[in-house]
Amino acid sequence: MARTKTKRQTKHRGNAAGVVETRGRTGRKLSEDERKGKRGSAKGLRQDRFDQPPTWRSSINRSMVAIVLFVAVMVLFFKQSATSTVAIAVLLFVIYVPMSYSLDMWLHKRRLAKKAAGSDPKGGA
């Protein structure tokens, strides 16, 4: 049996100035608590991301970007053969991944040490 009642669809509404309101929240403004409760500040989210320990996956992704750029520059600008460039790129990839991970780990430990050292004197004084 066919439906007799269709779902009501919301439409864009124009106002007197000709501005078309988009779908979504067009009612009351959010309060300060409602606005800040869902997401933290951008600075806080950035700090949370930096406080995460590095992963091998992030090191592999960073190394892949570097390798793709290396191959593109060598083939397009320096007119090297693609086969020799790819062979060198594989060797560089094997070197870049652990080097990138160890650098990320060193930076992470340094950041945590600075954070711990910076919070102790301020918190105790």
C-alpha cells in the first residue's frame, strides 16, 4: 500500500535582504556553556594532540610523503630515470621511517619534560 503522507522537507528561506538561510539551527542562539561544552578550545585540542605519543603509522605516512616528493623532483626536474629513482627511494624509505619515529619520540619526551618542569615551579610557588 502506498504512503499517503510524505515527510515534510525543510527548505531554504529567503529574508527581506535576499539572504538565503541554510538548513540547520535557525532558532535561538547557543549559550556560552552549550557552545564550549561540545568542543574544547582550539589551543586545548592542539595540546591534547601534541601530548599523544608518536606512532609508527604517522612516521610511515610522513616518510611516504617525503619519498613521493623526492621521486617527483628527481624525475621531473633532474630528469633521472624512474627505475633508479624508485630503487633509491626504497632505500630512503627504509632509513626515513625509523629516523622519523625516533625524532618524533625525542620531541615527545622533550615536550613532556618541559611540561613537567614548567608546571612544578609554578604549581609549588
